[in-house]
Amino acid sequence: MTIEILVPDLPESVADATVATWHKQPGEAVERDEVLVDIETDKVVLEVPAPEAGVLEAIIEQEGATVLSKQLIAKLKPGAVAGEPTTDSTEETEASPDKRHKASLTEESNDALSPAVRRLMAEHGLEASQVKGSGVGGRITREDVDAHLANAKQEPKAAEPAVEAPATARSEKRVPMTRLRKTVANRLLEAKNSTAMLTTFNEVNMKPIMDLRKQYKDQFEERHDTRLGFMSFYVKAVTEALKRYPEVNASIDGDDIVYHNYFDISMAVSTPRGLVTPVLKDCDTLGFADIEKGIKDLAIKGRDGKLTVDELMGGNFTITNGGVFGSLMSTPIINPPQAAILGMHKIQDRPMAVDGKVEILPMMYLALSYDHRLIDGRESVGFLVTIKELLEDPARLLLDV
């Protein structure tokens, strides 16, 4: 009896997917619910677990293949023990260790490496023959490459005759785009071409919030088991500004304007796979601690590739914080079909005129990019000034004034 391993049901808005990484190879034993393969879509990475314990009999679709929902990608022999002959592994099992080793080398030379391993080896200029594989049949894994690089750093290089490097020596590497990166590229280009995008700027004095955090951060963390960051203030201020300027919380659908009476805010998060914008929903009902915990949870899931489609869908407005990377000012691009995006930046001490005197204050630039087809200059500037006023006097967030 053989169990067919199929591509899981893809989200409604996703047409196809790509086989990203096989965690098991033919002939390897698997436990029930152990992840066999990662399927990458435009939005998320889907993990395909083993329905039963047994041995992976055959892989139908290799890494990098484009697959559809419910497509056959592998076969599993339930109840089998690793090492027993299977349909696709009999010849290898009966072969001698030397033949299996040679076969594995041939496989490696024929690009049997996973995309991630190929990319890592290309970045460091390594060949398959240089790295000793610990996987099935001598297959090279990412850990093997990391170990090789670590050993290369520790081992002293033998003295070699000095050879003058050519003055014109240059190199380049070519790495395929991930599906997520392609999708982000297409959506950004779509936003530039299909919206009348304009950006307005302002600046905010962050000293009141910094003083408030310094005063209450210890009690806040002790009471709520999470640290008090800046993002909760940003989200609260944006939510209140969206209430006052419903045009910014709207979107264009054909010839109609859709006004949203809920406040779902997307957070731009940088991940190893690319930029994603998970959504923090119903922000008007969340307290500061709930916001901080929600953002932390989304950031961890994004880093680990565990975000669900539901967590990436929707969103009426986006906040992106380039300040964490040191950006002083930028013009963020709208996340369609949303009408606006707010860019936060680095907090930097600058001399400012206060009541006729020069003071050194922690200042931050704000940038609001908006779709001018829906939002006029009056609303965009008023929206940004509202955020500025709320951040400079955070007590107004609590008093709703």
C-alpha cells in the first residue's frame, strides 16, 4: 500500500505554488506529522506533514517545480522501515557503499542541491566537491556548508607563493528570486503605475514619549509581560487619526469608494524571504499591551515563515518603520488597494527652536504617501498633523482629545 502526498489546498487568491525544500529524501524514515516538504506560495510557506509513519518512497516533484492544488508530489510507504527496498530505492539499497557514494556525487553534480544550499555555496564560491555531505547518499545540507565555512576560517592556510591578483579581477553571482520577492516587485510596480501617489512630510518631537517610556517601562513589563516600545504609540495615534479622516481609511474599487468602519493596520516586516505586511486587526479595541504582544507575535512568525494567509489578508493602512535600519527619511510606496502608508524613521537628536531658545531634542521625520485620487492635500496634511500632535502629547491618546 502506498500513500500519495498531495499539495495542500492553496488559498483562494493563489493560482499555483513552488516546491521550496524537501526535508526528507527517498528511503528515509519519517514519523507521523513530521514535515516532509515546504511549499512556497506568493504569500506564505505551507508545510506538508506525513500522514503516517513510514518511509518516503518517491519524490515526484523536485525542488523548484511549479505545482497546483492537490497535485501529486511524492509517495509514502506506511509502516516500512528505513533501509527496506522500495520501488525507487531498490537499486541503491542493493548497490555497494562505493557505488552509492559515486551516485551521490553524480546527483550533486546534476544540481540535486536544494535552492537554499546552491545559493549559499554560490555566495561563498564553493563547489559541491569541496563540501562533505552528511545527508542521505552524501547529499549536502545547509549545515554541511556552514560547518565547512567555519572550519575554513579556523584552519591556518598553508604558505603559498605570493601571486599578484589581476587588477581587473571581477565576479558576479546570480540568485533566482523567491515567489514572495516576485510578488512584492509586481505589487510595488503596480502601485507606482496605477495610483496618483504623493508624499507629504512632517516631523515629531519624540521626547514626551521617550520620557513616558522611561518612567513606566519597568512597571509596564512587570504587569503585562512585554516591553513598552514605540510601535504601540504609533498604532494608537494612527488609529485615532483614521477615525478623524475616514478618507484615509478607505479604498477605491472600480468607480466606487469603499469606506471601512474597522481599523486593521498592516505592519511592514522584513523577513529572510522578503518584505511581508501582516495585519494587526481591530486596533481600536486593543490596549498598548495587546498591541505590543500582537506586533511581537507577528514579527516572530514572519521571521520563522509561520504567518498564515489570514494574518496577511486585509489591512486598511500600513505602517513601515525604516528607522530600525537607520533610515532618516524616505518616501514609502502604497500597499494596494490601500490608500495610504505611513513611514516612521530614525529618532535623531537635533537643535530645535523652542520658545525662542535652541534645545537639543530627539526628532523624527514622518512621511505619508497617499493616493491623490482619493485623498486631497487637506486630508493628507491634517491626518499627518494629527499623528504628530498625538505623539507629541501622548496623554491625548488616553483622553481622546
